[in-house]
Amino acid sequence: MYLSSIYIEPKYIDIAKSSLQPMLEGAIVNTIPLTLISFIIGLILAVLTALARISNIKFLQIIARIYVSIIRGTPLLVQLFIIFYGLPNLGVTLNPFPSAVIGFSLSVGAYASEIIRAAILSTPKGQWEAAYSIGMSYSQALRRIILPQAVRVSVPPLSNTFISLVKDTSLASLVLVTEMFRRAQEIASQNYEFLLVYSEAALLYWIICFFLSIIQQFLEKRMDRHLA
Amino acid sequence: MISIKGLYKQFDQLEVLKGIDLEVEKGKVVVIIGPSGSGKTTLLRCLNVLETPTKGVISIEGNSLDFSKNVSKKHIASFRRLTGMVFQSYNLFPHKTAIENVMEGPIIVKGEGKASARKKAQGLLEKVGLGDKMTYYPAQLSGGQQQRVGIARALAMEPKVMLFDEPTSALDPELVGEVLKVMKDLAQEGMTMIVVTHEMRFAQEVADEVVFMDGGVVVERNKPEEIFNHPKEERTRKFLNMLQ
Ligand SMILES: Nc1ncnc2c1ncn2[C@@H]1O[C@H](COP(=O)(O)OP(=O)(O)OP(=O)(O)O)[C@@H](O)[C@H]1O
Ligand SMILES: [Mg+2]
């Protein structure tokens, strides 16, 4: 009743329109590249960490455990601050974007390593044995037989990690990356239309995540082809 | 020629194989029977070195492994290729088609070219009666078909000996025949085979020798007609009576 009686002044439509462009620019120039680059580096880190965890080399196991424990046990925002504002005290000064890439990659690496480790461990023992029985080495069995199956099992949880990452990149605004949300903050601080501008940002995040979940479903279907 | 001498296998406290001695001549088919838990699977897995025996010597056509000494991973991997293993639960690679399952070993392990591996795999799949199912994924095949792919996959590595661990016991009764037929054909071609099975008909028709195992030892071994009609040992008699 109340809602339906709201009259939308043309002024708001203009504001929404004019803030769309800088926000999209922030998304295309920073949010999306930041997400993609961090996710790819993170996945590589995750596979290496998972392999270290399941290896029988004690030293590697411990390193991997400590890494995962630190990243999971501390807030992402604090990690970003240490990298961007803290490291300069050690003489290591990084630009905002690379700082954010390092922070997000480390984070994805830790969380995704647990997903990949669980997926590797869930592959039936018979698969390892069949691979060994035709003469494969550990690394051949892993690469050709186990990891491809583990990846399939990992797609849904990794998609969640990916979608979380898209949203988490808004934290990069606090280490001065001019990604989508920082653009929104800049616009709102000038016109004071906080509700409108931030809602618009939320809508854009939602649209991106919506498309990502469609891609996820497509991937799952494709990978399930042979599981008729 | 395969020879197994003084083979022992212990899991933690449990001694499962207690000194197995066995020879199998080239081109012969040996069927192993015995009650559950007698160590039949463990023996086959030791021959394929999926388990490392506690001690004992296995030799296959002049290559020999002495498990009383330390054996290197490399040595185990090369020794493993002398035997082809067919599993009760098939263990096909679910993300690969039938023909890819068969080509995998030759390409990855032997370093064969794709074209020649494909040709050979085609021949093997035709041989096991699956020429029309080459591009099917395991999930699209019946149990009997999957097991025949499993046999083709093992054959593709050109092993000296084929090991079968209850290859038909996970199958619906009407699918058992097609797998046994493939095994019979293999035997007729002169493949050396060691088969653990409960299919007594198969043992009677195909085996050159039947080995009865119980409690981790070979209790009795003989020609099938002897062991089935005139078992010498009480334990063998009891086991055979129980089956009827
Ligand atoms: N990896 C293992 N760890 C511990 N014990 C094992 C292991 N594998 C087998 N065993 C034990 O070894 C014994 C022999 O097992 P095995 O599978 O060789 O018997 P089997 O003769 O093949 O029996 P079945 O006819 O039921 O297949 C069993 O008591 C089993 O519980
Ligand atoms: Mg068994």
C-alpha cells in the first residue's frame, strides 16, 4: 500500500543512470579481473596445498596445515590490511591491486585446498588400484585418473568459493582498489543518495552472481554427461 | 612360468598368507577356490604388488622380486606390468569412454602413439565383443560389459599373466556367461591365468589345475576332476560339500 504510493522522481532515475557507468567501469576494470586472477592463482595454490596435505612428507604436511589454519583463522580484511598497510613497514610497498590479488589468492588457496583434498580422498580406492595395476606411477595416477574425478566433485563447492570471492572483492575498496563498490562509495559521498547508489551496487553484484550460477549449472551438466 | 616361494603377508596383527608356494606353467589356467577370508584376494594382490608381501619371492618369466629385501618403487612398477589385474568391482575409469579406458595404459605408461594405441584398443574391444560400445562411458554399460572392458584394459598392457579376482561375482546371473566366455577364449589362446572364482563349472571346464586355499595356506592342488571328485583333504571335502 505504502510502497505502491511511492512516486519515483525523474531525478532518481537520472542518478541511477549516471552512476551505472562508473560502477560498471569499476566492475570491468577491477572487480572482475581481481576475481578471475585471484581465483586462478588461488586454485593453483589450493591444488598444491591439497597435495602437500595428502603427501607422506611430514614437512610439507605441516607447512600446508599452518598456512590453511592461519588464513582460515583470521579475517580476510585484516589480511588485506597487513599486506597493503603493514608490509610497507618492512620496506615492501605494493600497489592496491597486487595487494588485493595476493590477499584473495591466499584466501581462496586455503579454503579451496580443503575442498580439493576432500574430493581427492573421496575418490574410491579402487581407482588408485586400477591405475597402479596398469603400471601408472603415483603422479600419473593422480594427474590422469584421480584429479579429473576430484575436479568434478569439487565444482559445486568451488563455485560457492568463487561466488563468495566476487562479493569479497568489495573489501578491496578498503585497500584503495577502485573496484565497483569503491566507485559506489565515491558517488554516494557526492550526492548523498546512499540508499539508491548502494542498492544499485547490490543489484549489480547480484546480477553477476546470478550469471555465475548459471555457468556453474552448465559446467555441472557438461561434466555429468558420462554419468548417464 | 610363475613361481611363488614362501610368500607371507601380515596386516598389523593378522597373518593372512602363511607361506604360499605355487608354480604356474606358461599357458596354464589355475583356479583358486577357498572359503571367505582364506587369503585368495590377498594372494592375487601380492602378485600384482598392490600389497607388499611381508616376505617371500615371486618370479614371473625370469623377473624376480624378493620381498625379504628392500624393493624399489621403480622395480615394483616394472614388475607390476608383468601381470594384468581384473577386479571384482571392475574399477573402470568413469570419466573415460570404453576405448579411452583401454588406451590409457599404453599411451601413458608405455608411451605409445595415440593412433596405434587406438587401433590396438579397438581390436581388443572387438575381441571381447564390444566393438559397438567403444565410445560409451562405463555408466552407460552393463556390469558384464564393464567387466569385459576391464579385461581389455588389462590385456592392453600385454601382461605375461592375467589375474582375475572373482570377476563375475558382482554380476547379475544372466551376465556371468558373457564374461566367462571371454575368459575361456583367452585361455584357449594360451594366456597364463590365475582365477579366483566360485564358478565351479568354469573351473571344471577351463582350469588345468585347481588350488584350494584355507587359512592362508594352500591345502590341496590338483587337476579339476581329481579335486572335485576325489578330494584328498578333509578341509577340501567340507568346503566342496558346503557349496552343493
Ligand atoms: N588391507 C587390509 N587390512 C587388514 N586386513 C585385511 C586387509 N585386506 C584383507 N584383510 C584380511 O585378510 C583376510 C583375507 O582377506 P582376503 O580378501 O584375501 O580373503 P578372500 O579369500 O579373498 O575372501 P573372499 O572370498 O571373502 O573374497 C581377511 O580376514 C581380511 O579381513
Ligand atoms: Mg576375495
